[in-house]
Amino acid sequence: MSESTSRRSFLQAVGLGAAALGLGGAARGQEPQIQGFEKAVDPEASKGWQPVSDRKIRVGIVGYGVCKFGAAFGFQDHPNVEVVAVSDLFADRRAALAQACRCEKTYPSLEELVKDDQIEAVFVATDAPSHCRHCIDVLEHGKHVATAVPAVFGSVEDADKLLEAVKASGLNYMMFETSCFHADCYAMRRIYQAGGFGRLVYSEGEYYHYAATPIPSYKEWRTGMPPLWYPTHSTAYYVGVTEKTFTSVSCEGFTGVQDFVKPGGNKYDNPFSDEIALFETAEGGASRMLMCKSTKRKGGETGRVFGELGWMDGMNYVGSAPELPNLRRPPLPPTVEPGGHGGAHGYLCNEFVLSIIESRKPLVDVATALNLTVPGVIAHQSALKGGERLKVPQYAM
């Protein structure tokens, strides 16, 4: 491998053609979508795919709110999945989810759905404050569980409860962190595993999501939430690359002009629209991770890593690795689209399904999920204390 890998040659290495990062939806003149839901187009996403089993996992899906996550990840299109039942608290959304998933059986709540003995696994796409409670309920009913981000919502105590529930169950838990299946982040992970970076000296993860007004949400959970309670799109650019942890953090908060982050403007008593955290890592390096809602005309998730032996920014790797491993994301079944958030949706669904079929740990298991999520909770505490450096809990199975 030459000292510098050009963007063109890197795209070839990861198997992305010129159209691979093209956008669907609004980019084709259709109605604008929520940021991050623009569909990536990759005509070679299923190249090399081979069926691994004819088994069908019987899945239940819960949640079809404003983001319509319940149907966004392609469970209904996966050849190894049968969507047995769906649920949403609202009857109209429940019916729409059933139609989208081509499923006839519905339940009025997750608490009812998990009692269905036909269901083997549940995808939890409910409101973020309920993720932990709902996942524990699923596990206690003897079913594998996948969840939208974050794993917990502002609570270290909930993190401990979730970890113990997964350990006690012996079942698969996976958090659907989209950045982990971005083409660049996935390639960074493979290069890191192959020794192409050495130890990471410094890394950055950035999540920009401008909001003049809050996105509608169940019981207004999004309104004024602490930014780094939703950290995983950023923190994946260290934890998702290395499988290592943050050990301490100092964080600064910024108060924008939005009414919902002014004193008394939200139920969290949160004064910050933006938070920028500087983490110490388990390798002795540093990571800058942020979540910003005030920066107009900037959106999406991105990151960079800088190691002793090489670095990577976007789709450009520069290093001295003699040979790169296969950097392509695993091939998708032809019926499953890559989907939104940088083409990550389909890959997350496929990874969860295969982890059950192959009886193995999923890419973002509970320990990784908590090591992605909880540092943001501690970072917010630091911001409230004027940037005081605080210790970050470590999680392992």
C-alpha cells in the first residue's frame, strides 16, 4: 500500500461506485425528508451476497412515530425475517406500520406484544426515554432485542440495569447505531483491526442537526433534551472504530437562540443547544465529540481518526499499512436497501438477523452500546459543572 490512498482508490477498495453515495428522496425532487433519512444509493450493495440459512426469524416491531423507524430498517424485506406482529400506542400509526411491514397482527402496546410466544425477536423503535425499560421487558419475556439509539436516556442507573438484564437473559441485544455502518466508519474499524492506525492519538466525531423548532416527539421528549444524551452518532467514531472506551471527560455547553433551551424552556432544565466534549481514551489519547443544533446549513454525522501509523478523514486513508483488508460492508440481500443515515439502515438490520442465526455477538452489543451512550450522559454533567473533568464508567460483558 502506498503512503497515501487517494479518494478514488479508496472508494474502489470499499466497493463504492460513483453513485454509491447518491441521495434519494429530496435529492430527486421529492418531498424533503427528516435530516439523515435521505437514502443512499449503492447498486453494488448486494454484490457477492449468498444466503446463509433458510431460517426465518419471527420478529415483532414496535414504534412508528414521526421518524417511522419501525419500517425504516428493512425487516419486512429481509429473506430471513417474518414480521409476525407490530405495535404502536396510536391506532392510526399502528395501522400504517402494519401496512408498511405487510403484517396483519397488531397489538396496542409493547407490553402486550412481548407476550406473543410466536415472536423470537423485537425491534424497539419507541421514544428514547423508554428504550431501556422496553428492552428489559423484551429480554425478560425471552426474546432477542434490537433498539434504536440511544441505549439509555440520561441515566447511568438504567445502564447498569440494562447490562445485567442482557447478561441474565443470554439473548442478543443490539443497538442500531447508524454511524457504525457508515462506509467510512466501518472502513476505519477494519483498518484499525488490521493495525493500519496503531493506537489512536486523537479522534473526532461530529453530529450536526440544526433545529429552529423541535422535531415532534412522544410527550415532547426531544424538546430541549441535553444534546449529548444523544451522543452515539459522534462517539461511534472512536468506540465504534476501536471497541475501546472513554475514561474521563470535560465538556462545554453552548446556549443558542432557540426558545426551548432557555431557562424554563424544557422539562430537563437544560440550558444547552450544543455540547462539545473532550474525552480521554483508554489508549491514552483524546477524542473531541460534539452534538450541535445551532449551526445552520450543516447537517449529518462525520468523524476523523489520527493514529501513530496513519490517519483517515472521510473516505481518504493515509498510512503505511502494507495491505488493507476487505473494507466493503457485508453484502446485503438483494431485497434489502441500504436506506438512510449514510446507507446504514439495511446493514444494521442484516447484522442483527445474522447474529441470531449464527449465534454470535452482534456488532453493537450491549457493552458497546453503553460505552457509546453513557459517556454523553457524563459529558452533560460536566457541562453543567463548567467543564469539570469527570470519570466515565466502563462496560464489558
